Amino acid sequence: MSAILITGLVLALLFVAFLWFNIKGLRTMWRDYKRTGSMMALGFFIVGIIGIFTGVWTTLVVIIYYLLRPARG
């Protein structure tokens, strides 16, 4: 019984962590789009929003965007 409870808590914690990361990433994409007018940021934002409704892909989109994101400056 204790293992089931711990597993449930770990899964809930992972869910909250992924949700926070995805929202933070989408917010960053939107801010970059508003600041620079970059179509890349807008495209990644749209794909990320669609990903929320289709599965776990939003996390992958956010990670790829952070890797391809232009340097701040």
C-alpha cells in the first residue's frame, strides 16, 4: 500500500513539474515573439499550444525551442 501511495505522489509531482516547465516555455516563446516579432517563436508557440491538446509533445517543443532560441542581446 505504501508503494502505491509513493508512486502516486511521484507521478503527481512529475505532472506538476512538466506542467510548470511547459507553461514557462510557452510564456517565453510568446514574450520573444512580442519583443522581436520572430516567426520562429510564433511557430513554436502555436505548435506548443496544439501539443497541449494532442499529448506530451509540448515538452519536446519547449526543449527544442530553448536549443534553437536566438541569443538575448
